[in-house]
Amino acid sequence: MIVKKSYKVMLLPNNKQKTKMFLYAGATRYAYNWVIDKEKESYENKNGFISDYELRKQFTQFKKQDENQWLYGISNDVTKQAIKDACNAYKMFFEKKSAIPKYKSKKKSKPSFYQDCVKIKFTETYVKLEGIANNRKSNRQKLNWVRLSEKGRIPIDAKYMNPRISFDGINWWISVTVEFEDSFKEIPKNDGIGIDLGIKDLAICSDGNIYKNINKTDKIRKIEKRKKRLQRKVSRKYQINKKGQKYCKTHNIVKNETAILKLNHRLTNIRKDYLHQTTTSIINREPRFICIEDLNVSGMVKNRKLSKAIQQQSFYEFHRQLSYKCKNNNIQLILADRFFPSSKMCSCCGNIKDDLKLSDRVYKCDCGNIIDRDFNAAINLKMYGERIAS
């Protein structure tokens, strides 16, 4: 069976390569906005939707103008894919699957561009990008090879799909999908696991394992405290340098905003890494099924007192990671119904306690069962999974 797997690895380009990458990202944005102009003009003249094939031919003639000669220094695949992306965005809009496409802003849009899946090449430590170095001399062609931050992460001599290079404000990244043959894995026969997600602890498992809330650790709290101080510092500097109704951005403000961005990235990476460690630890126990709740996260974040804590826990990311890891390891993932009373039901007698409050951390039943509220929910989820899996 053919399996598709996506990889995302940080790049370590030199200054010349960075300059070329920003130029490619700018050309992508330029071509995308050009398509929006053409589609709007066609709509106003009642000529209908223009296909990407027709627009690519028009763009070839557009490049011949004197003010657009700089586009000849850009790989043709970059602008061609940008035109195709804009047309696909319009098709999604016509099918009522998304909002109408908007212009890409130089300040707000994420710099990114496409690479041809046939021309891109990988080694254990480098990736070859098309057109980064225009010189035909062999010694200058080395500039086409951009260093990867992780050795041997992306498979060599594989079939690559949709390679994209993007900039997150600090670093350049490459993401690519790889096709390969999936090796058969037997269905695990160990006992299933029920998992209750929460705010006090990230995950409570029915087998007794508890994964703590990493946001309550001193490491995260110190970074959050430092971030708040920098944010207040930037806010004061904006007020000091205000000229009339406009805010003046100084070099110190830019420096502090970059420091805030780095802290945000660090917090995101720490939390995501902890989620990967947690989900991998659960998968490595090889249960025959895993049962979790289908949480209404969008409704939960409307609680203004708990919204920040819920967002920091990243329940959707936890479910996403668990989903694809279960699929790769032939483990059945069961989603309990959103209205299943996992917390209110007694795991011994099945009695439902309707007056259970969020502040009640210990579940006490009339049958004499006294148990931790979250552990009780995890056991109920395991029993729910056993009924579905059997």
C-alpha cells in the first residue's frame, strides 16, 4: 500500500541564499496579486472566470514588459504555481468552501514559494533548490544547495510532492510530502486505553498513567513572564515615539519585537514537543484501541476564565498527532460522543450524577465509589471503547 508522509525541516541558508529566497517569495506574492487583479477585471467586464492555463500565457507576455524584466531571474515554476494557487482559491470560493481570495500583503502575508517536485534533490544534509544560483560555473552552482538543520530526516531518492519553502519570521523551512511503500503491521492485542483530557493535567489514562500540564512548570512560567515584560516595553516605546496619530517604529522596537517572536516560537516548540512525547508514549504501549472524547473546543474557549488555559493545552493538536500515529501503528482510534457523560457517570454502578460541578475534583457515588473525577472519566471512556471495538 502506498503511504504519503509529510516532513518539515528547518533550513540553514547563507546570506546570498536568503536574499534569493526573499526574492522568490516576493515574486510569488506579485504573481498571486496579479491574478486577483485579472480575475476582478474579468468579473467586472462580465467575461467570467479565467483559467490558470490562459493566465499563464498572459503572464508570459506580461514579463516581456520593461518594468517586469526582473521576473526572468525567477524560476518559471515559482510564478506558475502562484497563478495556479490563486485560481484554486477562486474555485474554492465559487464552490462556497472558502471566502473570496484577498491580496497578499507584503507586511502581513507569510513569505513562501514553490519548488518543482521533479527538479528538487535531497541528500542527508542538503537540499538543491532550482534557480538559487544563476551562474553556470560549477563552483557557483554550489549555492543551489541549501543546508538542512537535521541530518537524514527526509528520505533520499523518493517521490516528492508539493515542496514548499516558507519563512516564519526567524527561520526558513522546507515542507515536502513523500510517497513510500507501507510495511504491514499486526494489530496490537494489549488492553485498550481511555484518555480524559483536561486543564489540571493534560491527559489521564485508564491504565493509571498521568501526563502533567506542562504550562504549570517553572520553565514555561519564566518564559511567559519574560514575554509579558517585553510586550509592556514595546507598548511603552510605541507611546513615547508616537507622532500625532501615527506610531513610529524604531530600531529598538524592531529588536524587541523580534525577541518576542523568538519567545513565541520557543513556547510553541516546547508545547508541541511535549505533545509528541506524550502521544508517542501512549502509542508505544501498543493498545488495541484508544478512546478519547470528541471535545467541542470552539465552545469551550468561550469561557473567558478558562479560554487561555484551554488554548495552551492544544487539544486539537493532541488529537491530530494521536490520529496519524494510531493509523501508522494499526491502532483503532475511537471518538466518544460529545454528549457522553464520562465525568458524571460512576465507573462502578453506572449511576449518572447530574449535579456534578467543575469544582468537584473527587467523584463520590451512593454505591460507595470514591475516585478521582478525571480517572473515573478515563475508565468510562475505556468501557465505551470496548463496546465499540468489540
